Amino acid sequence: MRRGKFITLEGPEGSGKSTHARTLVARMTQAGFSVIAAREPGGTRLGEAIRKLLQQDAADEPLGSEAELFLFMASRAQLVQQVILPALAKGIHVVCDRFADSTSAYQGYGRGVDLDRILMINDLAVQGLMPDVTLLLDIPVAIGFERLQVRNADANAQKDRIEREALGFHERVRDGYLDLARRWPDRIRRIDTSGVFSEVNEELWRVVKRVIDG
Ligand SMILES: Nc1ncnc2c1ncn2[C@@H]1O[C@H](COP(=O)(O)OP(=O)(O)OP(=O)(O)O)[C@@H](O)[C@H]1O
Ligand SMILES: [Mg+2]
């Protein structure tokens, strides 16, 4: 049986990852493909518990960059082992909202943890698994945050620990993603999401179909 394709969505805050992931999975299902959605951090019982830990600082104890890195890695390792690898082996495609490149962008470029070490630890966490394609949803930081304001106002939600970081942090994250795309041009496809949602989704769909057929 052919192995399923592993598709990840990446990009700065508010670039549209979760909305496009949902729409993509629906379109793939409608087109007759077997597909599951996953998200990071989370996607397993352990991962969802870690997600909660990561969203807020414990009282009077800020989370250190290294501890943060390993929490993300633990969530990822569990997701890969419990969910992603078994699905791919059964020929099921997996669409994942954030994956390894998030750690490179946020903990590496954003927080300044050594990138080569992150890549090494990550390789261990994912058992060597890499996405067949990574859709880098790119948006200027200010526009991403405007979209989040609208979304969070609708949902009556507060900013989480990472969203509260200074603008400079988010600029480094975005530039970091662009750097990663230059480093892995065959895997990472940059897609400008500042335009109309349906047109952006159409572009994503074209890329994904090519990967599935290829
Ligand atoms: N092309 C677009 N035009 C206008 N609004 C958009 C577009 N794409 C997404 N949005 C809206 O922007 C908001 C943020 O999108 P979404 O939650 O998918 O981003 P995200 O990348 O998952 O964010 P986060 O980094 O917080 O997880 C949502 O309200 C979504 O409906
Ligand atoms: Mg999201």
C-alpha cells in the first residue's frame, strides 16, 4: 500500500493555519481521500495536557526557553508515534497544523536557542519523519495580529503566552520562517495569505493535489 502524505501548515500568528487546515481536510475528504487532521502542540492526551501547560506561565515562574523547547518536543514525539506514523502507514494522509518548523522559528529564531541543536533534538523526537510538503502561510505580522483581534473578539478569547510576546519576537519568527523556506526550497512552499481566503485556499489545494498525485 502507498504511504499517506504528510502535509504541514506553518506560519506566524494569525496567518490562517487552522482555518486553511480545516478547509483543506474537508476538501480532501470530499474528493475521496482518506485524511486526518492533527495539531501541535496537542493531538494526543499527553499533547493536549502539554498544550495547556504551554499557554500560560505558572504563577511567578516564567517558562524557560529550554523547558519550553522540550515540552513542545515531548508533545510532538507522542503525536508522531501515536497518531501520525500509524496513519501514514495505513495510507491515510495527515494534515498537521504546525510541526517541527514551528520550533525552529519560535524557539530558534524567536528565542535564540541554537538552531542546529533544535534540529538534532527534533530529529530524535520525530523518528526521522519529515513532511512531504510544508505550506508556509506567510503574512506581515501586523496583519496577522489584526486578524487575531477579530477572531479573538468573536470567541471572547484572551491572548495566550506566546501571542503576548513583543512585536520584535514575532518579526524574528516570521523572518525565521522565510529563512527556513530558503534552506529547504523543495519541501517548504511559501504562500502569501494576505489576499482573499478562497483564492489562497485554492492555491493550497493545487499544491496539495500535486503532492498527493506525485
Ligand atoms: N485570507 C483571509 N482574509 C481575511 N481573514 C482571514 C483570512 N485567512 C484567515 N482569516 C481569519 O484570520 C483569523 C486567524 O486565522 P487562523 O485562526 O486560521 O490563524 P492561525 O494561523 O491558525 O492563528 P494562530 O497562530 O493563532 O494559530 C481567523 O479569524 C480567520 O478566519
Ligand atoms: Mg491556529
